[in-house]
Amino acid sequence: LDPIDEVAALIAATVHDVDHPGRTNSFLCNAGSELAILYNDTAVLESHHAALAFQLTTRDDKCNIFKNMER
């Protein structure tokens, strides 16, 4: 693997289930959880994992893997 692929795999493995509540998407939707409401019952956990990963990486300049990217 190239170094960039290794970094991508490490990030993906790290954030794959970050802050997982131990319940399924269906459970969260049926229970009317705050996450289900926030993500409109669509890919609730996947959306939460991705959003939290972005928040965590952009919070600290040392961890911000996006800081040198252009929009």
C-alpha cells in the first residue's frame, strides 16, 4: 500500500463505529432518538459516525487532515 492508502485505512478503521450507541438504526428510528431525528431517519449511525469524525479531525489543527485542501 502507498502511504496515503495506509493513512486512509487507519482513519477509516478509527472512525468506523466512533460513538456507537450499541443499538441499530431501526431501533433508534423506532425509539424516536435524537440522532434519528437529527438525521431524518436516514442512515442514522453512518451519518453520525461521519459527522463526528469530521468534527474531531477539524477541531484541532494538528489533526485536521483537511486543512490544506481547497473547496
